[in-house]
Amino acid sequence: MGTFFGVSQEVLDSVWNNLTAPDGNSVTYISMEIGGDRDVFAPVKRYLLKNNIQGSPDFKLNAYIQSFLHGPVKIPNYSGGLGILAGDTLKSFADLKTPVASVSLLYRKGYFSQLVDLQLGQVSWATAWEPENTPSLYRVQDKNDPEKPLLIKVPFCGRYKNEADAYAHLWIKMEINEDLDFFVPQIMLDYSIPETPLWIRDAAHHLYDSSSEKVKATQRLLLGAGVIPAMKALGITSKTLHLNEQHGVVVALSLIAEKLSEKYGENSIHRATDDEIINITDEVAQNIVYTIHTPVKAGHDRFDKSIYDQLGHNFCVRILNLLAEDNEYGDKYNFTRMAMRINRATNSVSRLHKKVTQKQFPEYSEKIKAITNGVHHRTWTSEAKSELYDSYSELNNWRHDPSVFVNASFLLSNDNFREHFERAMLEDNTELITYINDMLLYHRKQMQETWIDPPNYLSQIDEKEAFFRPGIYTIGFARRFSTYKRADLIFDDIDALVEPIIENNYPVQIVYSGKAHPADEPGKLLIKSIIDIQDDLYHKSKGLAKLVFIPGYDMFIAKLMVAGVHAWLNCPKRPLEASGTSGMKAAMNGIPNISIMDGWWVEGYHGGQTGWKFGYEDPIESVSLSEHPNELLYVEDSTSFYKIFPEILNQFYDEALRPQYIDKCIMNLALNCSIFNTHRMASEYIERYELDLPPELNQRIDKLRALYDSDPDLPI
Ligand SMILES: *Cc1c(COP(=O)(O)O)cnc(C)c1O
């Protein structure tokens, strides 16, 4: 008997047959991080619970069932938006039965765990976890010696002078869809094994370890150089490789090396002329689809050439000299530019981001298109809202086909639905508030029993006043803390913020969460400043405005927050938020956004039908891309927020106006759930992949595509 993976043998065979077929009619999706915590989406567990399967007399099967029901739920291999997007995308590919595999890295110490201390701000430490015990993860064993894990050799960068070969085990996470009739395998390279040289192993522990430039560059190699050996070891034949950000672009160098040796013979690749290399590069480009995710400079990899003298081989350095020149810095390689160069399709992640990317890379302007991001609607819809959507025939089949949400506009005038929506919203709000109040109690205890000084002012004041209450207007903000996201924007002038609160006696609860990269000092200062504001805000508002910070932001907290608040706040400096996805998660729950006109919100705002906008909106100038503290437009954009804030509060609290608030909620379902989901996004990508698909799948994709075109200029 073989191992049971959660799908039938038939499904297993058919998926592998597709991925390993000689025609290469599949895609391999390459990403530095993938978010897939099981406490927000776990189809196999759901299936077991739904069918009341609690165990089995078969010893092996029972162990399997127990691990799914009670095993670890976290896979801490993501840091934020990029990884969550990758996970959501793969889930939609699985739902749409599209032949896709993915390659990423396995980080045995995760990203990092966050503790927040009132005095110290963010404190971080390694997140130890055990892939061995994590359900849905399997290590690939050696066919010839099933007792042993399969060992693959990864030549660092070039194919010759292999003095720095690394070795890896392969893990597969099965991203199984809800019908358990298709899956997308996520292949993760695990370099933390004795065969791999210590310096390479050390660089593989933490996602985005930036302790040195060399470690950072090594991580990019671990991903990029590992793709082809991993695919070959498993027999995966995908003709199309999708780079989710440029982190894995070194895969292109392996392909170039391979093609050169095919064409000119094993030993002649050093003799290839520059022109020959360029020609081969153009051939390789035909296999690559690339998505760029940010205009922010820190997101564009540049490495000192000297690092590649140490890491790469002569051949690799030669190709980098041809393809990765940096226009600004002669002593650096620019990997973003290289990724821009070597692909057949470049995608930005929203319409506005397309314009910005075209400005940043004018020489590639023609081929840059937009495919606006989305979120996996099933992952991010709360239980209460799912139950609501299940109850109305207008939204029939929403789990499989989010395009049915367009019918939500027919529910605007349905009083039953409106009441039911309010109940579901209160339920979600109560769940979030229970979590927060439990946290405050726990912090109070911690404060009394340990040296830790918890991050919330509320855990230090009189107990009666200290807690949050359900039904009170709750605003949420949670994302990575980096300066351009301006987490503290609305607190720029606390007096102005609390004015409408005091004047109308409207209580407000504000919930913050998020991590700063451990090396990002200004980001960490922002967290500290949010903690420091709490006291002032509380007193200036006469106790009406309460602000808490939830440490340890992850997918679970994200889901609790996006569903449990009454408004989702987004205040980046325009146009630096290329898309943003947490606002879409709120929309999946009918929660309106209050946002700067940046990223996806330019497309999701719909003239105010779905929420509010504020802040700078004029044309993009070159200074717009600056992250200099003096150019972050704090005063302009916060003033703009204070102007709309009274109206926002009135709509929520004034009974005569409240229906307008509920209209906005419902219009989020109609206009945003239907569009900003990864099913629609995946459909646009599938078109770009040029896959040959069965007619019934093409029909599903056409239906999703018919609702939206992220790039209206695109000739279809
Ligand atoms: C969705 C999500 C993000 C990304 O949110 P943005 O709005 O794109 O910044 C980051 N972290 C977690 C845990 C998330 O769930």
C-alpha cells in the first residue's frame, strides 16, 4: 500500500501525468515565499470534520487523520503580501484545475516571531517548526532506496567549476482544492542538510535573511539555481516558468547555460560569443512570464559585483555582465532589470502600478501589462459571512464561482439579507473583540508575572474601562511596517482626529497589527510610535478612542481582522503601494475600505459606492517615488482624512444614515468580491500562459474573464 495524500490515486496520477507530459503544457510558479497556514484554509481537515471522520482502525491511516485534525497549523514560510498572494494564487489554480507546480524554499527557522514590548518595541526571534510533523507536507523519498530522502545536487549558478555545489531534499506540500479532486504541488527545497556546505546551509534558515549582502545573494541563488534540478528530479516538464517577483531569476541563467551546451556541445559554452549568448537569452525569454510587485527600490535586488566573484562561476559572471548591468551603479548587478529583460510577458499588479512600472523601465514599456491582484475568496471569507452567502440563491455556487457576486446588487433591497448581514458582521466583530479582550487580559497577567512590558496601554489601566466592546465602530490597519505605508498617518494630529469623536460622543476602536523586517529600523520605529500614541489618544478623546496593537501578525490574525472590523484603513504614500491585498480580503467580507487612491483601490473604489478615498491624487511625478521622510506628504494626506472622518462616523452611528453604510458593504460584494479574487486573476494569467486546456475549463475561465479586464489596452 502506498501513502494516502488526501486525494484519490486517480487524481494523483492525472495531475502528475499532466505535469510530466512531454508537451510541457503546464506552468512552474517560482516564489521566494508561499503563505499557506492551515488555520485559515484546510480542505482535507474540513472534509474530515464535515464527514465526522475522527479516526481509523488502520494504523497508518489513523496517524494521517490525527495529524490533519490535530497537527500543526502554521507553515511560517511567508513574510507578507507576496507570499500570501502566491499561496492564494496556487489555491485558485487548484480550484480551476490548472496544471501548475510551484518551487520555493523551505525555511526551517521561518521568517520570525514577533513580541512587542512597550519599552523596546518589536523583539524578534526564530520561529522553529517541523515540516516532518506538518500535515500536507511530504518529503520526497529516493525511488531506488525508499528509506532515504531523495537528494538533489544544485550547481551554484553555472554548470562548470562546481566547487560550490549545494544539496537539497525536496518537500512537497499538496495544495488540494475543496472538492479534493485536484491539487497543485508546492515543491520546497530544503538545504538544511549535512551534505550542503555550512555557509550555504546557514543562509537557508530564515526567509529574507539580510544579515549580509552575501547571504541575501546566496538566498536568491538557492531559489533560482534550484528550480531546474528540482523539476528534473521529479520529471516536471513545464514549458512556462512564472517568476513571482525577480528573486528566482537565476533560473534563466541555468536555462541559458543548458541551451548553450545543447547547441555548442558540453565544453564549448565558454567559447560562445556574446551574440550567441544574447540569441539564446531571447529564446529562453520565450519561456518566462514575470510579475513585478513593487516600485519601491528596496524591493529591487541589486548586488555588488564583487559578491558574484565569490559566489558565481566565470560563466555566470559573464552572463551577468551581459544581462544585469545597472544603469545607475556601475559596480552592481541589477536583478530586477535582468528579469525585465528575460521574459515574454511582464506583469504589474494593478493598473496604476503598470503606469509607474512603465515610467521606471521605459525601455520595456511596451511589454509591461497589468493583471490586478486578487485574494482567494474562500480563504478570506469568515464562517459567519460564508453562512450568509450560502443562504441566498442570488449567490448560488459562490464558493466555486466568485463571479456570481455581481448578483449581490439585487440584494441591496432585500431587508432579510440586510438584517442577516448586520448579524453576521456583529458576529465577526464579536469574535475579533473577544480575541482582543483575551489578549489584554493575558498581557495584564504577563505584566504582573514576567519582565515583559506588554504593548498595550489598555492592559495597564482600570479594568472596567480597558476592554473593547462589540458593535462599536472598529477600524483595522494591518500590514508590513515599512515607512511608505505610513501606519501612523491618521495620528499626525490627534486633536483633529478626536474632534468628531468627542463632539458626537461616538466611541471608536482602532486595531493595529503587523511586523517590520528585523533589519528595518525605521519600520520598527513606526511600531513603537503606534504603541506610544495609545495613551495620548485615549486621554485626548476622553476615553472614547481606544487603540490596540496585536503582536504576531499572521494569516489567522489577518482573517480575524479583515472580517471583524467595520472599516479597513489603507494609507500608503501614492503610488508606492503597487496593489495591496488586505483591503480585498476586507471586501470579501463586505467591509468597506478607507483608502488612499493607490494600488487596487483606484479600481475598487467605484466612485464611492464601496468605501471612501482620501489624500493626494494628482499625476505621478518623479518625486512621487521618493521615500524621503520630507516627501511622504503626511500633513496633506492626514488633513484630507480628517475632512472625511466625521461623515464616516455619522454613516455608521446615525440611524438615518446607517442604510448608506450597509449599502456600501453590499456593494463591496457586488463590485469587488466578484473581481478582486484570485480566480479572476488566475484566469488572466492562464490566458498569458497560453496553455492548451480542456473546453470545460476554458469556459469557466472565459466566464471569470468576461467580468473584468485589468489591462483595457490589451488586445484580446
Ligand atoms: C494579506 C496579508 C498581507 C498583505 O497585505 P497588504 O495589504 O498587501 O499589505 C500581509 N501579511 C499577512 C499575514 C496577510 O494576510
